Amino acid sequence: MPSSVIELTVNGSEEEFIAKPGTTLLGALRDTLGLTAAKRGCGVGTCGTCTCHVDGEAVMSCLVPVETINGATVKTLEGTTPTDGLSPLQQAFLDNFATQCGFCTPGMIMAAEALLAVNPNPSREDVVTAISGNVCRCTGYESIIEAILIAAEATA
């Protein structure tokens, strides 16, 4: 099977590259485009470290064959950070000690951002559901949940 020319809008920038069959979105982001915030964790869509947005929806990028989203708009953590500092969500993670090792943080923030885009005033249960596909081995989740709720209040 031949390689494909892929065209994506990534973090607002038009990108065109060649991808071998079976290349995942995660592989394209990290290995081709040099965007390393999305992490390689489990590789089977159960840890959430690779979460990014495709056409506004949070997805596990390790599961998405990049040729299936040709023409899509992709947003990674690199695309959420303002040039003059941190987003309110990122600041809430920092202020509320919602990061420890930081490996899960990009995926958690992207999952939370997707939630807040459709539900700017989530309940605790909404937050728990939104991040349920993201594994954190360090924080115990309470600080992450609290940070997301605080960010929601701050931006409401």
C-alpha cells in the first residue's frame, strides 16, 4: 500500500506531509511535526496521555490512523497555550498542584478543555466522566478535578 499525502490544520497552521499506511495521528504529531505534548503511553487508547482534539472532539491520537482524518483540524496542547502565559485551565492545574510527574497533564488538559467547550459549568460528576479515559498515577485525581472546576468558575 502506498504512502499518502496528508493535509491537516494543526494548531491553526496548515500542514502537509507524507504518511505511511497505518501511521497514527500520534506518530504524525510527534515524529513528523515535532509536537511532543501528546505522549506515547499505552498505545491502545486506555491511558489518555495522547489526547488531542480532531475537529473539536477529544480523541486518543494513538488510535486514529492519520489517513482517515485527512483535511481535519487538529489541536494539541501546544495550540492551547497563549503566547503571553498560560491558559486559565493550565494556570489552575499549576496553582492547584494538579501535576506531579506531568506525563498525564497534556492529555488531562485536552480532555478538560473539550469538556469546558461544551459544558462551561460542569458538575464534579461531569468532570470525573470527562477525564475517566485519562490515567494519572501520581495525583490521586482530586487535585485535577478541583483544578478543572476552578478553571470553569474562573472563565464563566
